[in-house]
Amino acid sequence: MEKIWFHFHGGAREVGNVGCTIEKEGCEALLIDYGLAASKPPRYPSPTPPVKNAVITHAHIDHIGMAPWLVGQHGTKLHSTPLVSALSEIMWRDTYKVSSIEGYPLTWDKRDIEDSLESWIPHDHGDPFDLDGWICTLHGAGHVPGASMIELEAPGVKILWTGDIDTRMSPNVIGAKPSKCDILVMEATYAGRDHLDRVAEEDRLVERIQEVRGRGGVALIPSFASGRGQDIIKILHDKDPSLNVHYDGMGTRISKIWTDHPAYLRDPTGFERAIRWTKRVRGKSDRFKALEADVIVTTSGMLDGGPAIWYLNRLRHDSANAILLTGYQAPGSGGRSLLDTGALPIYKRMTKVELEVDQFDLSNHAGRSELLDFAMACEPRHLILFHTPDEDVDEFSALFGKNPPFEISIPINGRDLVVELDTQEANR
């Protein structure tokens, strides 16, 4: 029998805050991801023991946000695609800036960022590399460009760690493909529901914008900086290039990094054309010009700050304008407050916003049906579910039936999960 130890420092029975150490006799201990959950206050994973290597699935802060601590404390080497390593600096510096503004503590500082930028070892999708007994190969995860599933092979076992996945085609990335394995460690953010039809939602978004434009209004679209904003730009360019779209916030800098790594984009030429089509906001005078646009795409995606609040404070006085939310609005966020109460904090003052507010399902995570299909297609002998809401995961697990074709484990943060495999059946 082969024994593999999984120790979740965060990300078990919760969304975000991901970090997990994997150990097996004969192999060096390996860490996958090390993030923080950008809640209020933020949630942090538990400290890791010294670890030589960490593999990072993608550059969202709930997967990468604590990596500077890891490097500063342990001198850990970080492995990812070149696009993820290129995005890390802008993500870490923004996290440091926000922590200073909002007054929450970080366990790392600017010196750790500099050291971490020197710690990256990039790997392209499909190129195996050795990590002290583990043969590691990164594969496309969908979700966002550059994101990876992690395949780990060692004597007696093949593990597939999905990271955040989407098996559907999205505007800027090709969907994840299943791969046969012995142990599947699968995110299940949307264990509780299926998504609405993606194309129909994109069409509904464009039609809503055209309606707002037709009455002389501006559509404000708060968007996540890395992924959602770029998707919105590509959708609008492809479906209605007559729109006057202004693009503001950190997403403009991230988009430039994307264009420098075209191999990870579904349609690099089309994406670059779409970005050039927008009017990028570079200063205060550009922001005032944007108030005359048809569409403003900007951060933050949950209306917790950034240029979106500046625009909203000026647009809220004209009922012809509208707010179009395209991403998850977490409890405690400005966007959630707006949906629930019609008000949100604007420069620390709770303010009523009497504009039309619509929400669109443009998630880049696989929905419940896609997750079920993906797990079955991988044909694992053991399934581990993580990055999933505590209230949904048990019901989702039950969907595989009373006699599922594989063992199912739901880990708990801070406790070892030991998986035993019969070596005669492993490495299929």
C-alpha cells in the first residue's frame, strides 16, 4: 500500500485561502498554492513547515497571496506558468497597498516581495519537471489564462490537482480537459448550483448595455482585475464594436501582461484587438471623459473601492445610468450591500444608490454539472473535494450516489488526510 498525506492549511470546507502540503515516502514534501481570503477581515492559512518547493496554480490572491511569507520564511522556490509569475508582482503589490489602506495585518513586507520575484521557476503547460521525487506537469485549467491543473506522478500514484477550473470555453481561455488519475483533488466552488447558459448571459449583458445607451445612460461594470474585466472587454468588442467603452483600474496593466504571453490566450490576436479598441483611462482627466462613455469597465469587482466608487459617486445622480454586476458579491462587500439594501459605503458614508442594478452569471468556475462530469471522466480511485462552501459540499458529494465509483474525502483544515492506495492498481 502507498500512503499519501494531504494537510490543508486553508481551503478545506471554505472558498479561497488555499494551501495544502502533500507528502509521500520517498518524495520531498510539496506545497500547492498559498493564498489568503480577501474577506473583511481577511482569512489566512495556517503557517506551513519548511518546504523546498511550492507549485502555484494561478495568480488570484486567494491562491498566491501568502507566497511572499513562504519565501521570506523558508526560501521556498515557486513554480508556475510564465504568465502567473509575470502577474505576481502586480498582485502582491496591490495586496500590500490595500492592507495598508484598510489597516489589516500582513505577515510579509516589501522585502519579501522582492525575494519572491527572484524565487520563480517558470514551466510551460505540458512540460514535465522533477520536484525531488515528484514528476510534475502543468495542464490548462480554464478559469483564467495561465492557470494550471497540477499533475503529480511518483511510484505508486498519479495525482491531479485541479486548482480553480472551468471546463467550458470562455472568451479568453480554453476549458480544462479531464485526465485519468488515481487521486483527484478537485475544487468545488459551485458545488451548490449550475450556471446559467454562458452565451445567453453574454447576449443579455450586451442587450442591457444597448438599452442603457439608448436612453442616454452609462453602464458601469465593476469587474475583477484579473479575468473578468478582460472577458467583458472581449465580449463587448465581439458582439457590439459600436460601443464606446472606457477601461480603468489595475486590469489595464494586467491586460498588457496577458498580451506579452499570447500562448495562454484562446484568441491572442482578437484579445489584443479588443484591448486596443477600448479607451484606457490613464489619469483624472480621462476619468471625467469616461463619464460620457456608453460603458465603463473598472475595478473593484465587488465595489469595495478603486475607481468604481469614484465613478459610482458621480453616476448615481442620473437614473438613466445603471450598474451591471458580473461577478460574485461576497457577504460584507459593497456589491452585496447594494444588492441587498440598495445602499453601500461611498468614502466611508453609507449612501443610497437609486440606479438600476442587474447581475449576470459570467463565472469562470465550473458549475455543479461540469464538476460531476469532470470527476467521472477522470476515473479516480479517490476524490478529495476542497475550495468549496461548507454548506454545499456534503450534498454535492452525495450526488455521486450511495455507491460511488471512488472513495470521497472532504478534508478539514489543520488535520491530516491520509489516502491509501493499492500499488497493484495505481499508475494506470
